[in-house]
Amino acid sequence: MPPLFRDRILSESKRDMRPTPSFRSTNSDLPSPFGDLDPNLSDSELRETAYDIFVAACRTSGGKPLTYISQSERSDRSPSSILSVNSPTSNSANSPSSNSPGLQRSLTLTAASKVKKAFGLKSSSSSKKNEISSPKTKRPVTVAELMRTQMRVSETVDSRVRRALLRIAAGQLGRRLESMVLPLELLQQLKFSDFTDQEEYNAWQKRNLKVLEAGLLLHPHLPLNKSDTAAQRLRQIIHGALERSMETGRNNESMQILRSSALSLACRSSDGSTEFCHWADGFPLNIRLYEKLLEACFDVNDETSIIEEVDELIELIKKTWVILGLNQVHHNLCLTWVLFQQFVTTGQVDNDLLYAADNQLAEVAKDAKTTKDPLYSKILSSTLSSILGWAEKRLLAYHDTFGSANIESMQSIVSLGVSAARILVEDISHEYRRKRKGEVDVARNRIDTYIRSSLRTAFAQRMEKADSSRRASKNQPNPVPVLAILAKDVAELASSEKAVYSPILKGWHPLAAGVAVATLHACYGNELKQFISNIIELTPDAVQVLREADKLEKDLVQIAVEDSVDSDDGGKAIIREMPPYEAETVIADLVKAWIKTRVDRLKEWVDRNLQQEVWNPKANDEGFAPSAVEALRLIDETLDAFFLLPIPMHPALLPDLMAGLDRCLQYYITKSKSGCANTNSFFEGTRSTYVPTMPALTRCSTVSKLWKKKEKPQTPQRRNSQVATMEGDNNFSGISQLCARINTLQRMRSEIEVLEKRIITHLKNSESANVEDISNALGKKFELAPPACLEGIQQLCEAVAYKIVFQDLSNVLWDGLYIGDPSSSRIDPFIHDLERNLLTISDTVHERVRPRLIADIMKASFDGFLLVLLGGGPSRAFSQNDSRIIEDDFNSLKDLFWANGDGLPADLIEKFSTTVRSVLPLFRTDTESLIDRFRRMTLEMYGSSAKSRIPLPPTSGQWNPTEPNTLLRIICHRNDESASKFLKKTYNLPKKL
């Protein structure tokens, strides 16, 4: 006896004796594991047959003969006469159950089942109601009466069965029940007169004939031989009788043939003995009959409750084993099924039944390990498969099955399903036996399957819901993308799983929550992967989906980590199932593509607009190019757009954007300083471009010859052929354009600083930036553009300075200064024109760049002044007396830039004039001293090799009073006979070119 029903004692029953009909709900979802009977015996026919067997088994278990008591006699008896089993005043021969101790026991002398209470099984509601009902209420007072009521058998039918059994006992004294074919005996003992009408009699007769057919022909204990004539005769008689009622008298020929054929088939046995009759012990007839008997354990008025007298009733039901060919293992299995079936067919409202079935299944598990009967294994496998199939239909989608209202039943259903699966795998599966048991964890594998299946189903439902939500909101502004909605739904699903379902499933799977989130991670990952493959460019929807995906992944991983804290591998196996979405990487790649597109467009714009730029300093008040304003505006807009992107990694991607914008600015600056393809505004020049090539060295003629003949002065050699001559407005226009370029670069230089400050402000307002991102200057400043601006300004200032001095003013400097007589070709014209240019520049160039440009012009002027003195060619000749003129002219030139203190600083002028001031004293030095110094310097430079012949020193361009080439050029321009002779003798220099 299983623990559920062990140690029970009868309690006083207070049920109404009226057979209240109970209608069990049918459930097509739960087919019988025992198969269908053929012919089709209805539930009522099976129940009536089972009751016949029960009464017969209980009556024949005692040693005293059965005595029939009429209905009137029974109703006249007092309850006390029935309850007094051993009363000396009672007539045992007349007692309805005097020979059956089990049936005699009074229901008023027992207490409630302790075991049922221990298992949480409630008392039946009918018992509780009857406790306060009227004492006049008719109720069963014996176990036999209780059984009749439970099986919904009327008193009339019960009396008829007992009457027939008395007749059988009277005619066959001493014969045991197992040696009879009960339906056959009943057919002979009961006549039409025992029934109220012909219809009732015919139905009863057909039922017993169908039972004979089922037990002897269709589901026999031993298989039939096809050539068995007894079986053929029996089948013919039964089929004939089913079509037309037959006479069942003892001397009737058909009855005799029926009896002989039935007994012939019933007395067959595997060992050849004929002591037992096998008519109800063939499968599945025996199990189906026993199932009906066990169903009587449920209160007829409250089918979710087990009656209080269940232990006593089952002890009596077990007496049918000898007829049905069953034993304890069959009983345990059938009882498990009946408890489970009762839970299902009564609406799955009483979890106690499920709990009881699960406990009973523990007994079945013990039996399965020790019982090797093939038929039992077949029944066991079928029963457990039905239970498992029903459980798995709910557990494979447990989110649809269980909610707050019925979550308590989930644990019992899981336990029942896992127990059934474990028995099927461990005790029945041949494959399991071939493996080592340690390799198979049935419970964990089943739970793993349930979790993954249910969550895939739940995910698909959430996906459909999100899609419907998206379609419903498509006409609204800024509808949320499906995968963004889905990510939030999945996060809620994971949270619900962790809080509601995982605590239950963790009893069988230690990583239940981890498996759940890994499944959700994979499901969402598949959708996300497809979404990412279709992304062409960065859009708000794409960023929103990817951000939600990243947030979801972090939530799922956190749950997995928390769930696997105590696991052996620390959750590594689960985490390996969750390959990163890399949403941030995808966002970063999209942003980088967005940056590249913006930068490429900006570069194309720079090319297009610089080609159209005229560099007009009057285009605006500050004299810079409009294209610079537009370029800076586009960069500012790009930065604004970048920080408006709803991404979580502005600081990380800012260096990429800064690098691209920096290259664009550098490109603009480079183009600005070198010019563009438009030939009208093309400019490309350096200092060497404008400084003329110095003519070859010559010696001067004597003073008398030079001025006596009044020869036309020779035109000095012009500058490099690559410099075109510009005059008048063209010269002014060129300088103005160059000044506009200088102003533009200065403007960009200052605006770059403003942009950098705005970037810091953007970072401070960014959710994704931290203090370190703001304080760290790396990647937040323009690295190429500022130095390019500075370099461009330097180059342009130098180019403007040398262009003005050596190209625009060449007529008054190179072509006019000191040509012929120095006193008549002094520096005043050059200073006049230079001053005019300086005024123009002062009005045009930005004030922050103006001092530098004027300083470069001053330097170019000083370089030009020295070049005229030292490399002016044969048209220029200076006497020692001319030194005063030269010094005065140079002082005038310096005064121009000092401007009575309003110009350049005096110290800057002195710094730039150092070279000129060091060379000018040579012009007042006498010729012999110059020649001696030249020889000495040359010997120091070339050593002893210069003693025999003084080598011609190369032109270094670095003028210095101690440099041989500088001294030689002073001598070449000295209007002195001794100088001319020295040059003629030493180098054989000509007087003319």
C-alpha cells in the first residue's frame, strides 16, 4: 500500500444515500493509455460490470454463506441492527453482509484519514455539508453501501446482483469465484422477471454478452488459436444474441452451447490447469474495469475530493485482483493514472490530486526497477507517455499555461512530468542502459527543453505583438521600430521569467534563469542580425534599435551571471551561448560611415567653392573669403549633427570625426595658400621665386672713364624667368588677393579655437561623457589645421613681402636704385612706392597679422637693399665717399617702418637690420684694406692652397663682413683703379657682361 493510503481508518460517513449523478468532464486532450475496448463498452457498462465483480469478490471472501434480504426487509431494519456486527441479538444469517467482514464494518466507528491530511488532501465537501445536515437524511452506513453510492448503482440493481449471487452460491456451494465466469452465471440466474421491463433486461443481457466477448474473444488472457471452434461458436452465439434477445434457461440449447464454449475458452491456462477461469484478466479489459473501481474513491458529490474512507474502500477493491489478474504494481500504476486523470477531467482546479499522483508515481518508480513483466512494461510505458505528453504540452509553452492564478500547479506538473520522463528513460529505455548513468541527467535535460521551447514560443508571441503595435502606430509621428519595442518586451519577459518561473524550475535545473536568458538572447539575436544586414546608413531607427539591443543584452547577461554564481564553471557555459550582439560596434561602424560621408561631402564642397573663390578682400568687413565662412558653418553643423546622434559613445567616436574635419580644414588651408585651378586667382610663390638672380661678377671702370663718356647705363639682369611682370592694377589686385588669403587663414585660426571650445561644451552636455573624457584633450582638438594656418600665414606674408619688394617695386629698386651715379638715383622713389603699399596693406590685412606682414616686408626691403649693393651688377659702382649716401638711405628706409614710433618696434627693426648694419661699414673702408681683408679671409677659408692663387669664393647669399664672397662683391662694386686692377689680375673679371 502506498503511503498516500497507508494506515487509514474508516471515519463516520455522512453522505446522502441518494445516488446523485455526477457528470465527469470529458477531455479529448487526455486519451486513455490503456486503449479502447472492442466491442465498445460504454462507461456505464464498464462501471456496472466492475460493480458486479466488486460485490462478488467481497461476498465470496468470507467463510459464511450469503443470505439475500429483500428491499422491504432491508428498509424496515433499524440502523442499529446493521451497525451491530457482533451483537448477540442480531441474526447473522439474515444480515445482508454477515459473511463479509469488510462489508459489515460500520462507517460511524472510524476516524478521518491521518495520511490524507498529512498529504494535504482535503476532506470531501459533501462530508462537511452532511455534518450539519438533518439527522433524517438517508446516508450509507456500510462500506458496501458507500461503494454502491460511489459507483452510482441504484438499490434495485444492487439487490438484483446480490440476489443472483445468492442463487449462484446456493447452486454451487463451496465453489470459488475465480473458478466461475461471472457474466455467464448471472445470465443463467437472472430472468426477465427480475427486471422492471423488457428494455432493461435486454440492455443488461447485451452488456454481459459484450463482456464475455471482450474477455474471452477480443481481449483474452491467452491468445486465441484461429482454428479454435469454441471461439467460433461463442462468437456466433454472442453476435446472434446481440441482434435478438436469447433465452438463458439452463436447459436452453443456445445457453448450453454458450456455456460450454465460454468455459472452454475461460479455462485455458499457460500451465494447463483448469482451476481458474480467465474471463476478465486480459489487457486492457482488466485495467479498464479496475480503473472504474478506483474512480469510486472520489466523492460522487465533489469529484475533486477523495472520500475519507478511501483506505478501507481500496482494501475491498483489491479483492478483485484475483478475478482481474492484477497485483500491487498494477494497482500502483492504475491508481497513479486515476489520480492524474481525475485532476485533468475535473478542470485542473485541485492541485492536491496532482500532488497525490506525483507521490504515487514514486511507488511506480520503485516497481519499474524491479518488475520485468513485458506486458506491465508496455502498460507502464503507455501510461507514463500519456502523462508526460499531457504535461509537456503545457510545459513546452508554460508561459501560456501558467499565470498568477495557477502558478502553484506548475511545480506539481513539472515534478510529475520529470518523474514520468525519468522512469521512461532510466527504467525502460534500452539506450539509457547502454550509456553510463552519469552521462544522462533526465530532469535537467527535460527542464532545459521546456525552458527553451516555452521561451521561443513566448518570444514569437512578443514579436507578433510588437509588429502589431508598430502597424497600429505607423500613422503617428516617429513610430517606434519593431525591434526596439521587442527589446523592451523581451527584457520584461526575462524579468518575469526570473521572478516567477525560474525559482520553480531551479529545483531541477540549477541554471534555469541562465538557460532562459540565453534562449531569449539567441532569439533576439537572430532578428537583430537580420536587421543589421539590411542597414545601409545611420538612421534614428537603426540607432534606437541598436541601443535597445545593447541595453537588453546587458540585462540578460546580468541575469545569467547572477544565476550562475554558485555553478561549477561560474556560468561560462551559459555565457558561451550568448555571443555578443556587438551593438556598440555596429553603431560605431555606422557612425564612422556617417562621418566619412560627411567629410567626403565637405571635401567636395571645398574643391567646388575654392574654384569659384575670387579672394576679394572687400567681400566683407574683415576682408576674408566667403568660402571660409561657409566651410566653418558646415563644420559647425556637422559637429552639432554628430552630438545630436542618439548614440552612447560620442567621446569614443569624436576623434574619428575630428580627424576627418581636421583633414578637410587642412585641405582648405593648403588650397588657400597655394591657389586653385582658376588662373585668374592662381598664386604659388616663395621668396626664391621673386628674388632675382644675381649677375656675374664684373669690375668697375675708372671714375674718369665712367662719367667722362656718359655711357648709357647697362640694364641689370632681370629676375628669374618664371616670375611674370605685373604692373599697375594687376599688381594691386594680386596683393589684395594675397591679403584676403592671409585674412582667411587668420579667421580660420581664430574660429578653430571657438570650435574646440564648443566641442567641450557638447561633451559636457553628452550623457555618455564622463569627467575624464572632458579633461582629456586627446582627440578633441584640431591637430593639423592650426599649424597649417600658421604655416600658411607665414608663407603668404613672406610671399607678399618679396612680391612687393622684388616684383611690384622692381622698377624703383632693382631697376633704379643707385644706377649710374648713386647721388642721383637714391632710395626715395622706392620708399615712396613702398609706403603706398604699406598703407594699402594696413587697410586690408587683419590687425593680428598686420605686424608680421609689415615685418616681412621690412625684411624683404633690407634684403633687396643689400642685393642692390652687393649683386647689382656692372651698372652700379660705389666710391668710398658714397658710403654716407648709402647709410643715410638705409636710415631713411628704417625710419619708414619705425614711423616715428607708430610702426614696428625699434628693437625688431634693429634685429632685422643687423646684417645690413654689419655690411655698410665696408663701403667706407679703403680699397687696400678691403683687399687685404679679402685675402686673409680667403686664406682662412681655403688654407695654404690659396697662397699661389686665390680661389673665387662661392656666393652663399649669407652676407657677412667676414665672409670672402661679401668682401669680393664690395671690391667688385668699388669705383677704384686699384680694385679694378686687383680683380683683373686675380680673376680676370670683365668690365661688362
